[in-house]
Amino acid sequence: MNQRIVDHFNSSAKTALASGEALAEEISRASQSMLNTLDSGGKLLLCGNGGSATDAMHFSAELLVRFLKERQALPAVALVSDTATLTATGNDYAFDQIFSRQVEALAAPGDHLVVITTSGNSPNILNAITASQAKGGITITALTGRDGGALAPMLGQEDCELRVPSDNTARIQEAHAIIIHCFCDLIDQHYCGEH
């Protein structure tokens, strides 16, 4: 059992290091894009399923409250948090519309949609992207893994895909958490400086 535990940590560390090397430039570009949105008065809309839903809530909380530094609250909406809306949409329409319905109502040009999906194939995530593209003027950042799935070819030139170089769901999720903390740190640095 002990060796199995150590193997998990070693595998996680290997994926994290490979992700940092492969994705640093794109993480920087996505962070700058999010900062452009926030500095222009736009908001971030975040969504994901399962563990990725909790990542969306985690990122939203770090922006609305604080990460490591004291700064103003930043506008972020976790589309996974409203139980009544999620269940009403799933019941009255379909589960694959739980995020797109909210994007239709809440997104505006200049906003930024952050989608988190280990496979890149979740229908409700793909529909959220389609809804944001139909609105126009919304930038998309996608945290993915594996081969990027059906999501990857949907993204435009201004969008960002942060594809963790792994096929293991747990390792992808762990790397996504580090990427989110990178975003938070760069956002803190922008608004608070180095101190």
C-alpha cells in the first residue's frame, strides 16, 4: 500500500512538471486574456462537470474573495453553483443545456468563458462554447487533457486551450488545480504587484 501511495505522488509530480514545461506560455497568454476581460469591466463565467465543477467553484471563489493577497473582489460566476437552475434546465430541457442556457442569459461581449473538462467531449461544455460563440465577443479558455476531444477544433485564434499532457483523469485534474493557482497568482500580481 505504501508503495502505491508513493507511486501516486510520483505520477502526479511527473505530470505537473511536464504540464508546466509544455503550458507555461499558454497559461501566461490565458491569464493576460482574463486580465484584459477584468480590466475592461467584463466577467469570467466558469463551468465543468464533477471534479471539474468543483474546480470552477474554486477558481470563482479565489477571484470573488481572495487568493494570497488583499485586492478588490473580481467578477466571476461559477455556472455550476445554482442548483435550482441546473435541475430546472436538466428537467425542462436537457442536461446538455445546463451551461448554455446560463451563457445565453448572463454572457455579454467582452466576457470570458472558462471551461474545465478532462476529456473535451462533455456535451454541456461543447454547448456552452457554441452559445458563447453565438453571442459574439466572448473569449474562451479551456482546461483539457488527453487529445483535447471535440472541444479543441471549436476554439478560435483568440481562445486558449491548456491541454494537460496526460490520459489519466486524476493526473489531469491535479494539473488543472495547479493551472488555476497560476491564474490566481498572476491575477494577484497584476492587481497587487510583487509585495
